[in-house]
Amino acid sequence: MSTVSVSMRPEISLAMRMPRAAHVRFPLGNPFGEPNRPDQQRRILDDLFGLLETAEEAQVVELPYRWRRWL
């Protein structure tokens, strides 16, 4: 079964040899983005499914999303 990890710390994903990982620049505990933003969360999920099709093994891809409101 193919998997994609969502990571806020890409160096850890690389050290653990995750087969495929997506790096997001969000605060820890919020891997799919801001609360009450289903449009953003759906785009991230779609990107993860796309990564399953295109990524090479042991690759960390940075997604372009940024946290807009800081806690």
C-alpha cells in the first residue's frame, strides 16, 4: 500500500526514510491547515493524492500553502 506522510519537520521525515512526504509550513498539530477552511484542507488532500502518483521514493515535497493567522 502506497503512503504519503504530512510533515511539518521535513528533516525528520528524511531521517526516518519516509517513502514520500509533503512538507507544510503550519504550526505543529495542524497538518491540513487552518480550522474552518475546508477549501484549503481539500486542496492539501488533493495534492497528497497527486503526490502518490508522481513522487519518487524517499522524496519530501514542499507544498505552497502558508498559515495566514498565527496562534
